[in-house]
Amino acid sequence: MIRYALRCDHGHDFDGWFRSSEGFETLRDAGQVACAECGSVRVDRGLMAPAVTEKRTPLTAPRSPAEAALEALRRKIEDSSDYVGLSFAEEARAMHDGDRPARAIHGEARPDEARRLIEDGVPIAPLPFLPRRRAN
């Protein structure tokens, strides 16, 4: 789809969306494009500027040394621990109490759950990034 700035022979400006340049010309020549203000079918394209977008770096590519270090930390944590999702608080507490064997885990916890774990002496730390996988 192409958006054109249009102008009728009476000087009224309006916009129109068309499938292609040829589509606009075909509809205009058939009298199917009319001014929204006065109804004139003598319409032509007005002055337009192209849309310019800035080149963006892909989100997956680190843009600074700090971001590269965070990405390396993320990979190390994800490779050397088990993701337990929203069961993080329950798993961490069970390991701390000796009810489950100790292992490296990472996951998600609500702020109140994390606070209770810290108050109870369970050794946890917040990660400086969001998990790639999101628990529903």
C-alpha cells in the first residue's frame, strides 16, 4: 500500500491509500478519486517526502562493552543452571531446607517471595536481565 498526499484542482489537500502507483492512476483516470472537501475528481498527487528511518542495530547484537558483558553473564547462567520459572522461590527454599538436592537454578519470583527468602537467609540474588523464557 502507498499513501499519497493528494490535491484537487481547487487546492484542497487530502490523503489517499492505493495498492500501487498504477492503481492510483487507474482510479483517478476513471474518476474514482474525489476530493473529500468539494467532490472534484480532478485530483493529482501533491508534494511528498519519502519516509526516512534510521538504521538500527539488531536487538540481539550488543551495542556496548557493558551490554556484551551482560550477554556473556546471561549465557553463563543459562548454560550452568536450571530454569525453574515461577517455581523459583519454592525450589530455592526446598534446597535451603534440605528437602531437595542443591543445584544451580534461576527463575522468577514475586518481590514479596524474594524478600521472604532473603529474610530467611536463603542465598539468592537478582539477575541484571529479564529471562528469555517467560512463564505464563
